Amino acid sequence: MKENTGLMRVLACFAAVVAYVWQEQSEYSFPQIQFAVFIFGIGVWSRACVLFPARPSRIQPPEAIADTLRFIGRHTLEIYAIQLAGSELLVKLVPDLAP
């Protein structure tokens, strides 16, 4: 299983790139030269992402900041939902703020 992890990562990246390029081309209908540049850029970016070694950074923040970042990272969806609900509530309470 361990030896297949790298291959699975490359295949997942390739599938994501193909889906993304297909979606963007169908949505924006790039001319041929722009499409070639787009594919080149996505290819370079994808290669960098696949080859980038995922390991802990040599530079670590202080523990208080690290705890805050861990909390935010683990609860991003909840924080986003609270922000959306708060925005809607604020517009209901103060209708002049609505666009």
C-alpha cells in the first residue's frame, strides 16, 4: 500500500487537472494560444504540488499562535457558517446595510 501512495497522488492530481482544464475551457472558451499558456501554467503548478515534500516546516510559530491556527484550521466550516449567519442577521437588523 505504501508504494502505491505516490502513484495515487499523481493520478489524483492528473484527474483534477484534466477536470479543471476541461471546465475552464468549456466556461471561458479560450483562444488556442491562451489555452496553451493556461495548460502550461497549470502543468507547472501541478508538478510543483506533486513534487513538493509534505513535511513539517523548519520554522514553527509560538505555541499560542499555533494553537489558534490549529483551532481555525479544524473549524473553518463552522467559522464560515457563523460569519454568513451573522451577516444575514446584521442585514435583517439594519436593512440600510443591504446592497
